[in-house]
Amino acid sequence: MNFEELVESIPNYKRFFKVEELNQRAVELAERYPKIVEIDVAGKSRKGRDILVMKIGSGEKTALAFGCPHPNEPIGAMMLDWLSEELARNDELRESLGYTWYIVKSIDVDGTVLNEGWFDNPQSIACYAENFYRPASHQQVEWTFPVHYKTLHFDAPLPETQVLMKLIEEEKPQFMYSLHNAGFGGVYYYITDGGKKLFEKFERIPHMFSVPLALGEPEVPYLEELSKAVYKLSPITDEYDYLEKHLKADPASVIQAGACSDEYAARVANTFSLVCEVPYYYDSRIEDLSPADITRKEARNMNLRDSEEHLRFLTENFDKVCDLVDESSPFYEPISQQVRLGPKHLEAERNWIETDTTLLRPATVAEVFDNTLVSKFYRTLSLGIFKRLIKDALRSSTNQKLVDTLDRLEERFQANLKFLNDNLNYKAIPIKDLVSIQLLAGLHTSQYVLGRM
């Protein structure tokens, strides 16, 4: 079947659906196709919200796909909303794929709700940063699966994580698609394994929609690159070993979280997993492999110095108000964890930069762009969360320390936005294109898993 023809019928979305809409659309779909779609409450969130799972089709193999593993990543929820509709109505597609599909549009429903302030205006970086929310690592569904490795022992999965664990244990999926997305940059992939034909499709798919590949820095230094912008899924044990090598401290004291979904599924069901990271915004420099006039080590050190200064700013301001804000606020722990653990992560990064001789080569334009501009974008997001924490506290207090801290945060926040607007030539990518990229990557991978490629 020609999957590329499917994208023509994807709507030209102008906004992201909110959790209530996603759930209502799932219920209505099951009502329209009662013989094809089953819907069930798979569990409850930490705030008591329903987590819905749809079962679609009756193929011999099983696929599990879930959106919003990080709640600031709703592109996957939109893709799954469209895919579930198409699987229900399109008999040829459903039967040709060969799977029974288990679909959870939003696994972190509580966190997704806290991001809904920017869902109606995703074209604006300012609106995104102002309303951004992402939990601390030990409060993230994706990073709280059980793991026992050396001194790292984590066995406190969240209720939402337990929903996924149960689905994995009971259904033993051959293929699992955890729908992540980046904020700024280009498209890149994580995968259990792969072959040349699949990687060629991964490279071609984003360019069908004039979206670049992310050819700057990988998310972490220890990733294994399988092909251009394609990385082997990296277990938490890789992070442990990296920290053990570059840090004079127990890595478990810095990680303070668990394994990822793909690790657990591989362990329990020998599942093949895919992650397709697509950005909201891009600048063509993220794909520019021409040489820059500095080394990669110099570029990494520039980023490190900026990160250290940013952490000092966060720490100084958090210390002033930590006893005035509500520790139960969802915005507290993301900042508190960054202040507590940030110094150790930067220490490890500093040692890696000083000891890795591969960084002595000339940097590419994409790598310099990643280290000097994309990194500034992500630091701005933590300022947005910190502002939300202070605003929460000001609802019940008029303490001048809170007011003054919010003023300093706002000044830094606006300065960062001005810097980004002055130095980026960015474009907001249409939601339809992002949905299309994730759809095609997932469908082609599902067939690769079945040996059809």
C-alpha cells in the first residue's frame, strides 16, 4: 500500500486538540465503529483523570502507540487521533498492516492539561515558552520504568507508567511507537535497530515536507549513530556508565529516575521500538554540514559556559524564594531538580569535553547553531516554568521577594526571546506536516518489523 497517499487527507490543523477533545473524539469513534474499535479506561492519572486506550483491528501482530510521554509533546496525540480514525474507517489499511493496535492518545493527561495554554497558538515561540510545562525526570511517564543496575535501583513507576507496563506485559507488542517531539531544530529518530532501506525512508520523509533533519549535536554525547539523524535507542545504563566515567559521584544520586518504555518493552516482550522526534520550529542551519570557523570543542564550551551562567541565575533566584513557594505545585520540582542536580550534570559534561579528542575537529555550522542558539531556546523554557511557579505563589501571597524574583525572571525571559528573534530565521512547521512525518515513519517501521521491507 502507498502510505504517502494517506497524508493528502490529513486536515490542515491550526491548533492542538486538548485532552477533553481527544477523549471525546475517541469515545465518538468507538460509537461509530463498535465492531472495529473498543475503548476502555486503562487506568487513572495521579490527579484522577481517565487514561483511555483504544483497541482497533484484529491483526495477528500487536502494536502499542502512545502520545504525550512528555506532556509538552502533543504532535503524537494529533497523529494518533488521525490514525485511529483512519484505521477504523479504512478496511484496506487496517487489514494490510497486519496489526491489532492499542492506542493511547495522551498517557500523561495531567501534564498535557498544564500545556494547553499554548495549544491554540503553537506558531508563537513566546506563547510556547510562557505556557510550557515538563515535569522533573522522576515525575515523567517515559523515565519511570523499573531498573536495577549497579547502584541504580528504581522501582517506583507512576500510575501512568503502570498503565503502559500492564499493556506491554499483557499484549506483548511486536512494535511500539512512543510519540515524542522536540521543540526546535530538525527531525531525528531513535530505533531498536534498522536497515538501509528503512534509514533511506527516514531521511526522505522529512524532506517531502521541506523539514530538515537534525544534524547538529545529539541529545547526549554517548548515543550510537546508525545513520544520518538516526540513533540507536539508549538505555538508562548508558547514562549511568557515562556519568560513572566523567563524574566523581555515584551516578544513581544524579539520575534519580528509572528506565524508558523501550527498555522495559524489550525486556518483557522483545519489542521493537521507534521514536520519531519532530520539532515545532526550525531554522535551515540545523542541517548545514559545512565547516564553521571554530572547533566542536570550542562550540561545546560556549554552550557549557552559557549553561553554567543560566544555572547560577536559576539557583540564586530559587534560593531567594524556595521557602515561599508551594512544594506541591507541579512547577516546583522541575526547577528544584535542576538546581539540585544541574551542577553534577555540568561537571560530567565539562570532563567529557576536556577528554574527548573527537571534539578537536572543526565544528559544522549545524553544531555551532545547536550549541549557541537552540540551547538558548531550551533554557528559555525553564524560565517559563519558573515564572509559573512564582505566579502560583503570588495567588496567595504578596511577598515582595516573590514580586522581585518574578521581575528578574521576566526581564531575563524577554531578553532571551529578543535574542532568539534577532538571531533566528525560524519557521513554525504546519501541524499537518509534523503529523505526516510521524505517521509515515511509524507505518514504514511497522512493516519493517514484519519483515516486509
